[in-house]
Amino acid sequence: MWKVCKYTLIDLARNRFMLVYTLLLLAISWGLFVLEGDAIKGLLALEQVVLALVPLIAVVFTVTYFHNLSDFTELLAVQPLRRRSILLGQLLALGIAMLVALVVGMYLPIAVFAPFDIGGVLMLCAALLTLSFVSIGALIAMKNRDKARAVGFGLAVWAVMVIVYDALLLWAMLAFGDRPIEPFVVPIAALNPIDLARIMVMLKVDLAAMMGYSGAVYKQYLGSVGGIMMATGALMLWVIVPAWWSLRAFDRKDL
């Protein structure tokens, strides 16, 4: 597994896209802080961009990379190596490479301009979202042999989580507002890692009041340290479950 991870990291280090992605994040992060002039406003603007851009790039790049690597993966599969070790090494290398790009592209501007506690929550959410969508992308790649179809499915998953899910959640809260649905709001929100990360950042900046009724519910259940730990655990499940599922799919895949 570690040798597969090592050689995949070397290949990713030579990939121009990773350099472009790092520089793009750095330019966006630094530019927003400079333009806004206020650290909190810069963080909120960066949050809106990052929570949409980072998952999109993570899922599309992962799907594309695994399909481009399919011939090499098939070559490794005929060697005396466990299939799970092959895919786990590749997943680990992808996660490390994406996190390095995130640290260089986001952490440096946040460390210079933003308060540590709020910036730390945004970095934690961005890191977990990156790993989550790398896992989701790997699962999509393992389940779909056709590259175009897999990329399209990845884009559809991203669009549902960024746009459609919030609209459906808002409709449900308005439609069933006269019923005691508060205990179900947070578990439903946990079904969307992007929404959960956004809520964590908003609560840390203390902007729950601007979110209206839903903000009051989120603050009640997630505003404490225990609530933040529960939300972090839910995001970690979004990393672990798709990764485990993709490993299982690769084990059963007919190469």
C-alpha cells in the first residue's frame, strides 16, 4: 500500500493540475481578504467560494484521475498485491495531494489575515470536505466504467448537494413548520456534508441569527462543543463510508 501511495504521490506531484489548483486557491483566498479589508467578511466570502469550489474540484479530479489511471491499476492488480491495498494507497495519495494544495492555497492567507479559531474551523471543514469528495469520487469511478458518465454523475451529486438539497430542506421546514420537526432537522442536514460544513462555520462566526428559524435550531443542537464534535464526526463518516464502499466495489470489480 505504501509503495503504491508513494508512486501515486510522485505522479500527482508532476501533475500540472495540482499546481494550477493550488495557485487558484491561493489567488482566491488572498484576493478576497485584500478586497474585503475585514478578516470576518473575508472569511465569509471565502467560505461561500470554498464550500462550493473545493468539493467540485475534488470529485471531478478524483473521477478523472482514477479513469486515467485505470490501465496502471489493472497492471498492479495482476501483481501479488491485495486489491484493497492498491486502491487504498491511491486514495491516500490523492487525499494527501489535495490537502497539501489546500494548506498552501488556503492556510497561508488565513494564517496571515484571519482569527485563528474561526479560520481553523473553516480549514477543518474544507479539509474534511476535500477528503469526503475524494472518497465519493473514488466510489463513482469504481461504479462507472465510462469516464464521461462518471464525471457527469459526479457533477450531478455536487449540484444536488450545493443547490437542490438546500431548496428541498427549506421547503420541508416551511411545509411542516407547524409540527415538531426540530429533532429531525440536524440529522437531515448531516446527510449533506457541504451544508453541515457551512453550518459549522456560521455558528463559529455567530451568524446563526441571520439564518432565521433554521439557524436557531442549528444553534440549539450544534452550538455547543459536543454539537461541534458531533458535526465533525458526521463529516468524518462522509470520508470513511464512501471510501469503504469504493474499496468493496473495487474488490468485486471485473477488471
